[in-house]
Amino acid sequence: MNLFTDFEQRLNERLLTVPAIAEKRDTLDFKRIVVEPPRDPSHGDIAINAALVLSKPLGMKPRDLAGEIVAALESDPDFEELSIAGAGFINIRLSAACWQRVLVAAITEGEDFGRSTAGEGLSINVEYVSANPTGPMHVGHCRGAVVGDTLANVLAYAGFDVTKEYYINDAGAQIDVLARSCFLRYREALGETIGEIPEGLYPGDYLVPVGEALKAEFGPSLHNLPEDEWMPIVKDRAIDAMMVMIREDLAALNVKHDVFFSERTLHADDASRIRAAINDLTFKGHVYKGTLPPPKGQLPEDWEDREQTLFRSTEVGDDIDRPLIKSDGSYTYFAADVAYFKDKFDRGFDEMVYILGADHGGYVKRLEALAKAVSGDSAKLTVLLCQLVKLLRNGQELKMSKRSGNFVTLREVVDEVGRDAVRFMMLYRKSSEPLDFDFAKVTEQSKDNPVFYVQYAHARCMSVMRQAAETFPGLEVDSNTLADAVSGRIVEPEELRMIAKLAEYPRVINQAALTREPHRLAFYLNDLASHFHSHWNRGKEKQELRFINDEDRQSTLAKLGLVHATAAVLRSGLTLMGTEAPLEMR
């Protein structure tokens, strides 16, 4: 049940009973009308901006129109009090009976309370992480992994058909460097003293097992082969080993993908898929032969002062045209991006979401241009950039790692503070904002640590349920029994405010999905936990708010209904975030 969607529909029906609105209904834009919780709860339970939106096209003063709208809404039995504020906002206070129905829905629907069909089954490909398979994942990959995985979960929960995808960058110069680095470790495994790792190769100790594995499989037979013979062998083994490591890192973070797409498949068979994608763009008039002026600043690797095959991307929103085929006939890196996007489009996705690091900001316009050219503007493309994560220990920045050689790995962070702390805190800032991650703060057991605070709220709910079972042996606490108990018994203002916070959950889910902003879920769960802890504390001072009354079984059941619904929403949200909802805190 989405209270706000329900009231939007109700409001639209009532608006058409206002003569001035009904007369011009076909010319009015009702989509800008918002039904939402007011910023200040003292103003009411729901705020409506209809008068502000419609007054100008109707040629009326907002407060005058608000008065007519209020008159049309007054007969609704769920609206206990209506008032006009400021320039024309309409604030509504709902009846206790209305809130009790919301609570019944939250109890009976349980962890499906926030589920919706807002996505209408649209097919979305969410590509995230896509780290080069050249070593363990670092903390920068971690943020994109959590943002992408949680966003995909939220989208699916909101009714989208979601595919989680990882693009394996297993072609290009970095893979040759990986193979040479592994071959050096192979020589080391054979007993050769390799000394300091040469500059330009990967120095981390994580490649030592790869060298040992090459020795176990091939003995010394690779040692005397020329590079062009051992390179493909070592390259295959190295990529496989790195992807095993990466999959293990992702599993430790509870990140799951449906598809692992290999870039090398685009280059197979003489790069036939890349060639076909470029031919498709050519047929659509987006490719030409020409030269590009030198860009300002540092020259990119693919710039040439010669005639090349170019993507006419400026005609579809880009800043400059992009090279596809160099003057020597080789494909640019962007040519593979063209083939990859076309592959996604051919698989039938309505939208492609890319979760990229902040250093990929320059890719956004070219990807958007590519989407328009390939799909004829029929497929949507969304790029989310994840800003940097700064690791701190008691306020001091950390940068180095013994395992990787030059960065802190994702696994080291997860092993130290736990998966749940990592996932929750990676979402506790909007992805476009930098994030400070302090090891000390994310492990402290206090209200200042959001993951602890939210999980403690769920554990406290479970504790209340156990205490009730001890107080009333054999007490039935199934959802139907609890739903029957709340009607007419949950009436205290503090309890109704708690229900109001629960009622926001379906709206938060829809907003997080439609705006592609999963951090909204983390913020909401922390806010809900705060409401619950505060409500629990008020029960110490006000007996009628206590969850368990050992002299009143029915009153206890009603209160447990509120606890049950709170636990279900917390559990639902934590599950979408990929974290646990503990039964007790240890």
C-alpha cells in the first residue's frame, strides 16, 4: 500500500470537482502536483502543492484556489483537518482510522509492503564494478559495487526487470602488462631471483600464487619460449585467476551479478562484432572519414593528426567527434564501447545504467551520444558517477596496502569491519559526493554509527517479540492476529507518528528507483530507526506507549502489530541494501 499514490489518485478525482479546474482540465499539467510529507510534521501529515501548480494557468490567486480545493476535499472521511499555509500549500492531518489501515497493510504485507509496479516491467541493464582484471578490487571499486548492486535490488523491488552485469575489461594493454607481471612471478617460482619489480609491472604479492600455478601446470616449459608464444597462455591463466579473486571479493561484499561480459568476445573473429557495430552506425549516417583538431590540454592516446574513421557524435550531443578506427586500421577503445552498447541494445534493454568512477566523467557525453545514435533515441542511458572514498583510521588517512602494493583492497576493509558496515556506509552519502570512511566510527556501537543504529532497531524489535512470548505463553503473533488487534487500539499521537514514518517506505522505494538514488534508502532506514528508538524510550515515561502490558493481552497484541510492521520494513530495507537484519546484537 502506497498511501501517497493512493491520495494522489484521490486528489486528482476531487480536483475535477472544482469548477475552474474542470473547465480547463485538458490544458492543465497535473504531473507537477506532489503529495508528500511536509518538512515540518507539526504542519500535518500530508502537504499538497496543487494550488501553487494550477493557479497561474487558471489565472487565480493560489490561496483562493487552495480554498476551493480544500472545500472539495473536506468530505473525505480520512481527512481530519485541512489548512492552507504560506502562498497556498494545503496541509492535511489524517484520521486515526486511516493510519490504522496503513498499519494493517504494513503488517499483512510484511516485507512486500514497499514493493510496487512503478517500473512497469521495463527492462534495465545495470552495469557496475567492471574493474580491470589485473588485481584485487580496491576500496574505490567497493563504492560502485555497493551502489550498483543496491540500485539493482531497489529497481527490481519497484517493478523493473533488472539484469546485473559486469563488463570484464580483458582486452588491451593492461592485460599484456598483467601477463608480463605474472610471467615474472612464474620465473620467481622456478627459483630465479627477480629482485625489485620493474616499473610498469604490477608489484603486488597477489600475483605470486599465479606464478606458482603456472609452474605447477607447465613446469619450466614456458621459460624459453618467445613472448609471442607464452603471452596468450599466460594471459588466459592470469585473467582466469584475477576473475576468481574478483568474484571472491564480490561474494565477500554480498555483490551478485547475473552476467559477466568479456570484452575479448568483441575482438574475436577478427573483431567482427566491432566491425558490425561500426557498419550499423555508418548505415545510420553517424560515421565519416576525417581529421580532428588537437584537443586543448593533454592529448588523449587515441588522437592522431591523420585521417581516421570518426563517429559524428557532435550531432547527437557530444562535445567532439570520436575516433573509431585509427589511420593504421586498428580499432580505438571507444570502438569496443560502441559494440558493447549495441550488444546491450540488441538484447532488448529499455535502459542501460552505467555505474562509473569519478575519473570517468569525460565518458558521460560520449556514451549518451552513442546511446542516441545506436538506438535512434529509443533507449535510455543513465550514468552514475561515484566519487572517491577516503579511508581514515581515527581521522588519519590510509593509502597503502601490503597485499596490493599501492592501495587498500576491498577485502581488507571487509575483513576488518564486516560486510554490513561497508555496504551501509558506502550508501550513506549520495554517490556523487566524496565519502569519508573511518574504521573507528563504523565499528562503534552508538547512535552515531548508522549501520549499528539501524540493525539495533531490528534486533530490539525481535527482543520485544521474545519478551511478549515469555509474558504471554502461547501468544499468537501471526500477521492476521496482529492486524485484527490494531484497529481502534493504536490511537496515541506518538504511535500515529510512528505509522506515518512507516507509511513513507513505499514512497521512498519509488523515489530511490525512479531517481536512481539508492542512498535514499539508507537515509530512510536511519530515520525510521531513530523514530523507533525514540518511541521505545518514551514508553519508559508513558505507560500507555509500552509495547507489553502484562495485564492486557489485546493491548499488547496491538502494540506488537506496530513492532512487527517496523521490523518488517527494517528487514526489507536492509535486505535490499545487501545487509543482515540481526535477531540480536552481539
